[in-house]
Amino acid sequence: MTVLSRRLVIIGLSVTVAVAAAWVVEAFLSIGKPSPFAHSRQGHLTGWVGLGTTLLVFVYPIKKRIGQNRRWPRHWFRVHLMAGVMGPLLILLHSGAHLHALVPSLALAAMAVVAVSGIVGQGVHYLALRTLNDRRRQLHDQGLNADEVEAHLHRMAAQEEAFRLWQSIHAPMTLMFLVLTVLHVLGAIYFGGL
Amino acid sequence: MYYLPLPRTVIPAVMIATVVLVIWLAWGSWQDPERFWAPGHLSRYHADISRCMSCHEAFRGPVTAKCVQCHSVARFAERTMPSAAAFHQEFIRQQHTCVSCHTEHRGALAHITSHAAKNPHGDFVFAVTGTTSCTACHVFEPAFGLPPAVLDNDQVRSVRAKGSGAHRPGHMAHCFQCHGGEFLKGSNAGIK
């Protein structure tokens, strides 16, 4: 198994365990209650907290694109990563394994695509950068000059670009996630009351 | 960290896909609102209701004013014992809401009354009799705690007749000592 496949397997297992854990906790909190936790007042509150946490992820792309000095906002990137994991986990606790209505189910699916593509993309990207830097150091140690090193690394860099597909999924799917989430929230308020 | 810009076609493609999705959701919501918005199927008691607004009021949720359009005083008087009718009328008079005790969208076989006495026969009895309510076969005593009496009507006679092949006809309470809930008690096979 290559380093990349091992990392993808670890990410896949971690995501599966996290989803299962959130749904098991929701089922545990529903024991002996007339309605599932997800449909209780506390469940709705968890949904609002999850939404608020999830919305924090948007500070990073906004800071990255808007501002006087367009330096990479490292701290907001960390917030982006943390909120991008914690927010969806809270939303999973809010939803439970009750997937009946299509609108919230589609919103959940869109959130899963955005979150998982973010985790996979970041994992693969970090791995590729680390491998590239290690190889660059090795080539320098072998006495190659800068042009020769770049020529050697060109193929590796091109391969890394192939993994950039995740970025074409991660950012644009956010639009669909936002639209579906707004529809779900409006629908819940319209039918369930304020 | 440096990322390349997205391909130009990605954003327009996702925007078009989102617009198509929203149009489909609007069409689906018109055709089958429960499938698109409800958190679960309605119970067997309300399965004939197809319009959300029969029970829900916009931005207020399920309201008592909608419930009493069907569950009127006259209907209570017709279908329940006087003490139940009086209990519900007093409850409404005190400005309580129906949803403080009754839930919905929990599935066709769900119990929709919180803290109510559990049906000792399980949902099996509804499948056998084709009924949806305890009062189809029982009359409840006005005094709290007394066991309900069994009526002598078509549903009851039908259940007795169904049991006459495998078992000797007897009191239905005897049938449901074994055929309670979803399985045959004492059997490892879990016969339904």
C-alpha cells in the first residue's frame, strides 16, 4: 500500500467512525424520549450551533480574497479546518440517522461532499508538498543545480496537480450546500414555527 | 500556501446545477410536499391528510386551531367517553397546545401520545383487526385504572373467528398473552 492510499484509507475510516459516532450519540440521547433528539428543542439548538460553527469556515476564503494585504491568513485557515470538522459533526448530531425529507437529506449530502473533499484535499495536498520538498532536498544533496532539480521535480508537480480535482469539488459545491441549507432552515421555520 | 485558480467553467456549471436542483425541489414540493419536507410519515390516524396546511400554520407550526377543525367538540362527544372529551376541552381552555402531548411524523405505526398507556397487544392487533384505535374494540371505564371492557362487534368477532382454527375460541386476552407485540412469545423463531 502506498503512502497516498494509506492516507486515503485512514481518512475514509476516520470519517466513517465520526459519522457513526455522531449518529450513535443522537440515538443514545433519544432513548426513552417521545421524539428523537434530532427533533427535540435541544436537537434544533444543536443544529443552530452547528450552522453557526460551519459559517465560521467562510471567514478564511473571504479574508484570502478581500483585504489590503493579501497575505495568506494562516490563523483563519486553522479556524477553517477546525470549524469545517466540528460544524458538520454538530450537524450530524442534529440530524441523526433520520433521513426522510429530501431537502435536509440533500443539504446533509452536500455538506458531506464539501467536508470530505476538504479533508481529502488537504490530506493529499500536504502529503504531496512534503514528498516534493523531501525529493528537492535529496536532489540538492546529490549535487544537482537548481535547473536540474526543477526539471526532475516537474513531473512530480504535474502529478500533484492531478489531485487538485478536489478543489474543483470543494469550493463550488459549497454554493449548493448553502442554497440547500437556507431552504432547509426556511422550511423548518415555515412548517415548524419560529 | 498557494492554490491555482479554479477552471473558469466550474462555477457556472455548479450555478446551473443549483438552479436546476432548486427548480426540481419546487416542483417536487408542489407534487409531494411530505416527501420533500416532512421529517417522517404521518401516523395511521392521520394518513389520509395530504396537505401540510391542514395541520400547520405558516411560521407557527402545528396549531391547536387547526386540530380542532377536525377534532371538534361534536366529534369528541361522538367517538370518545365523556371524561376524555371533558379532559381535552379543559386542556384547550387552559391554553395548552395539542402538540404538548401528541406528536406526528414518527411513522405509520408510531404512538402519537406522549406518556400514554402503552398498547399491551402491540401493533399486531391493528394488523389483525384492521382497526386504528383501541376504542374500536374496547370501551374504557370512566374511572382511571380500571381495565377496558371488550365490545361485542364485528372486529372482535372477526379476531375470535381467526383464532378458532389453530386455537380454541376463548377470551381475546388469552390470545394476546402469546401474540403480543411483534412476535410469538416463547418462540425462538420470532414469528410475526
